[in-house]
Amino acid sequence: MKMTRFFWGLTLLGVTIAPWFYSFFLPMTRNNYVFSYPSPDLSKDSLLLFLAETEHFLLSQNHPNQRREVDGFESVIEYAKKEKLSEGSMSEIIHAIAGYFLGTPYQEGLLDQFQKETLYVSLKGFDCVLFVETVLAISQGVAVQDYSYQNLLKNIESLRYVNGNLQGYCSRLHYFSDWIEDNQNRQNVENITAKLGGISLNKTLNFMSNHRVSYPQLVDNNNYQCIVQREQKLASLPFNFIPTNQINSIYSQLKPGDIIAVATNLEGLDFTHTGFVYQNGDNTIGFIHASPIGKVTIARDLSQYIARVQNAIGIVVIRPLDPRLKNNVTPHFNNN
């Protein structure tokens, strides 16, 4: 029925179906979303309507939840435009977008619900890493004033996968140390922990391979061997962290929107939780995160929160980089 309505809509626009099928659907189809190169023959209004309807159709077909997520994304963008967030610094944009999602339910296992690795987007529920990725991806788009849903998908893929490319389950950056390093190499973020006086720790990352039964996708031996190889590559990564009892001393050097990863003493694992630095109304340093106890919430004091996390030994601080600077575009911040 949806397919019938879709092609009937094309007919109403006076578009011949066959040429559009070859020019739109076939050129660049990858990773469950489509990039289009439409013919210039349509009027501007018809073209915009066609693209909007086509995007919504494709998203609803490839990802059953995505129609709902497109609607949610449009609401976030309306908020960003109303508040003129693009005129702010990257720190201010992330701070505002993270705050927009206060109260959103915590949901775990969202990325592992499909047998085949899928570029999944959720704005109605997050685990802690999904919250960080989603807020950062939206903020990157707001900063450069690219408010399209396709840009959100591109940004999420860039953040979530090795070299920014979805190539199956093993291409996902499962260990957050890997996530930090890969995104730093591509100038999405900067790990500033060492600059803040972080201390070095030898960490062997093998939690996934040692707990294979906990990861359904590792039943596949190819996935398992690939993860083992990825873990071996991570052995050369330096691991610096700020001990819990020293977090207070770096407050003055933190910015709202800095990513916080909670380092753990659990064998084979690097981090157990993530979130953002949040500046409270009285300018104190808090922590906004998708909390496993139920929803996106704010802990009033970062240091006190970390001290209560089981097995936590401290934090790593990752600063998101402004894509406007990466693209050689000078930001015009609103200093009001």
C-alpha cells in the first residue's frame, strides 16, 4: 500500500517513473540510506516535494522506526533555529541540545537488536553512548546549519564506525577508547585528558572476546575473530585518566559539552559510562547523561557522581571540535 501511494505521488507530480528509478535509486545506495542525484527538469517546488516524500518513504521502508525519528529530529531542529544555536560556540550548542533531551528514557541494546548491522537512529530512547553520539551528531549539523536528516545520518555514521564507514558489526567502535582514538584521528574530537594532568595506566582490552556469550553477534566466528584483532590493535593505545579524587581540581578547565567517559577497574574494560559536562545555573559543574536508572538526567556535581559509580577510578575528558573550523568556516558567535 505504501509503495502504491509512493508511485501515485510521483504520477501526480508529472514525473516519469522509469528515468527517476535509475537516476535516483541506483547511483549511490549504501548502508541502508540513499543519496540522490535528481534530474534538473522538475520545478523547484515539485522537486522539494518529491525529495521530502521520497526521503520519508525510504526511511520508513529501511528503518521501521525512522518515520517517528524524522518527526522527532524536526522538533529538535525547530528548537535549535528558534534559539539561534548556530550562532553559539560548539560548547554552547552541545550544552543546549543535550539539555533538550532531559527526561528521555534510558534504553539499552538498541544497536544490537538487528541481526545485520544497521545505521540505527533513536531520539526517543538512549543508552549512554547513543546519547553522546546523537547529541554530538545533531550539534555538528546545527553548527554548520545543515539541518537535513541525511546529514544527521552521515554524522552518526562518522562518529560510530571505524573511519566513519559502516562495514558490518566489527566496524562499530565498540570500545570507547577506540571511539575516542578514531574520532580524534578524523578531527571530530580531541582527548584533552593528558593536558589536564591525567595519569597513565596500562590497560588490556579484551572484555568482549572474554565474554563472548554476552554478545549475540559474536556467535558468528568472523565477527569474533575480527573483534579479537581489533582488541590486539588497541593494545598500543595510551590510556590516561583523571583520578576521581582529582576531578575537582580541573573544574576550571572544563567546558560545557565536554564528553566525560567514566574509567573503570574492571578487567579487560576501559569505560562503563559516558555523558557530557553540564554547567548548572549557578555555574557549578554537573554531568548530563542517559542514566541506567531510567532517563536522561543531570547529576548536580560531576566529581560526586563519579565517586558513587561502582568500580570507577576516574574520568577521561574528550572535547568535541567545531566542524566550522574543520571546514575553514569562521564561526560568528553570539556574545549577548
